[in-house]
Amino acid sequence: MKKAIVVAFVGLLMLSCKSQPDYFTVTGTLTNSSGEKLYFSELQTNKIAVLDSVILESNGKFSFKGTTQYTKFYALRTNPGNYITLIINPFDQIIIKGNARNLSSTYTVQGSDESNKIRILRNRLTESVKILDEIGTDFSSYIGKPEFNKMKDSLSKKSMQVINGHKEYTKQFVVQNKNSLAGLMALYQQVGVRQYVLDPKNDIAYFEMVDSALTKTHPKSEAVKALHAQVQEIKRQLNSEFEINSRVGIGALAPEIALPNQLGDTILLSSLKGKYVLLDFWASWCKPCRIENPALVKNYAKYREKGFEIFQVSLDKSRSAWESAILSDSLSWIHVSDLQFWNSAPAKVYNVQAIPANFLLDKNGRIIAKNLRGDALEAKLSELFN
């Protein structure tokens, strides 16, 4: 008797195991669908791979099935602008209902909590974008009218309130769904073309939060791996920026420069302590630098006797070109160069990526301003000396 019970139990167990399909399904019914072509695709990190498609008949019914070893992003669409995103687990049985002509705004999801989270997230974004579009329309209607300036400020403020409100919503969504791929998707929302809700650097804490959680819960996901790689690169950039700012940021003591002038005499930047110094990076071949030089000449003549000096570092590689430009532009201050072009040692120390570039130093050699040109430089010098 006991043996029969055991056999029956094993048989029931095997039957129940076999009743679980080894694939996922996405089925549903779409209204206004007759003749529409519905595509089912996998969203990969670098492309959209169409897996299947069907021509919808008047009853609007469709069915797709597939296999996956781990949770992935998928999409249903009729055209590139009319789509929905799904998060599908290996054995999900998902049911979709909606209007084929306006799928993204009308669909409902059963059988996938993850996909439903995406639906909620997207609907909230759609609401925010709609309000921003209305504000944009109002803005355009006031162009050329007397009240434009007044309304411009009001509408800009209203726009920022909408963006900031959506940003706070997104942050809360991420916190509440950091273990879900829906949380990952929230990181990359846009309220406009390349206008992301969250900034990878400024909001790195949220990217790290999702990365840390999903690396544990979805280690095989290509999307998660891509996020992890991005987070590591952002952290590297932030560390680099922190190191640069600590070295040549506002308030930092300007690193020493010791280079030869036109006569071959080594001049130290630190020898100018006691004066306000404009440390300026330029080159004879740099047209914007040459255009800026007359403004430097004007300010030097005005404030030299009051304790202003210019220490100009050239990124030239030709001594004759460098010296000729000094004479041609009537530059009567301190000039130094190692004639190493972009390999110039001071340029690397000061992280100069483009020229002209300058750093204004106080009497103690600390950096108090950066990249002041033309009127901005004159205004700052007037503030210091007058």
C-alpha cells in the first residue's frame, strides 16, 4: 500500500514538473489591429534583434513564444514610434491588451510585475513630456511680443519645476526598484533628445545603487554588465577630475612651473608671488589665442604698475614662430616654453586640453579664477585693483 502511494506521488510530481513549460509566451489582443504587422524583438546592448512578427487579423489576437536562460529586455512594436518594452523571465506567461494604433499609451500587462513597472514609469514620463511640450508651445507663442521677457522667465521656471519633479520621482523609483531591471531602465529616461533625467556623474549614487544590486541578482544580463562597465568608467573619470581639481582647482596652490624664456634663462612661476598673475597657455599657431592677445596687452598696460603680471606658456614647437609671434603681437611680459607642442609638461600638469586657457593667481600663488577672457578678465582685474 505504501509503495503504491509513493509511486503515485512520484507520478504526480513528474506530471506537475512537466506541466511547467520550458519557454515564455507573450500573447494578447489588440484593437484597431486589422492588417497591422506586429514585431517581437529582443533589446540587446548594441542592437534590436527582431525575433518574430505576425500580421494581425481583425480579432487582434497574437502569440509569441521563446526561450531565455535569464531575464532580458524585449519589445513589441508596430512601427518604431509605437512600441512597448517588456522584461521577460524564462517562464513568464504574459498577456498584453491595448490599441494597436496607440500601443504605448493604451496597453496593459498581466503576468509580469517587472513589465508593469516599466509601463508605470513610461506613463509618468509621458505625462511630464506632455506638460513640457505645452510649455514649449506657450513659449513660442510669446516670441516677438512685448511680454516675452516676463513670460520667458515664468515659463522657464515652470519647465524646471516639471523636470525637477520628474527627476525626484525617478530617484524614488530607482530606490524602490533597484533590484529590478525596471530600475536600470529608469536611469536612462530622456525628457528630450539627449536630455537625460539623471546625469551619470551628478547622480552617480543612483547608478551605483542599481549596479550593486543587479550585479548580484542578474549577473548574466548583458544590460547589467554594460551598466557595470559604465559605472566603473564614470568612477574613474570622477576620481581623475577630483585629482585634477585638487591640483589645479579654484583655491589650489598653483603647481610650480620652471621653464626657459626666449633667452634660455629659467623662470619660476613661484618667483612672482606678491603679484596677481595670469598664467596663460597659448601658441603662435592658435588663432583664438592671437585674437585674445590685444585684450591681454590692454589689461597689462592698465594694471602692470598696480601689481599685475602675465606668465605666458607657449605650446609652440618652433622657436622662430614663437618669438616672431611675441614681437608681432607686442607681448612685453614673461614668456616661457619647452617647445614640446601638446607634450608640454606644464600643459599636462594643469590639464590643459585646449587653448587659450588661463589661470588667475592671487598674491600667494593660489588659483582664484580660470579662463577669463576679454571683458571678463578686465572686470575681474578691476575688482581686484580698484
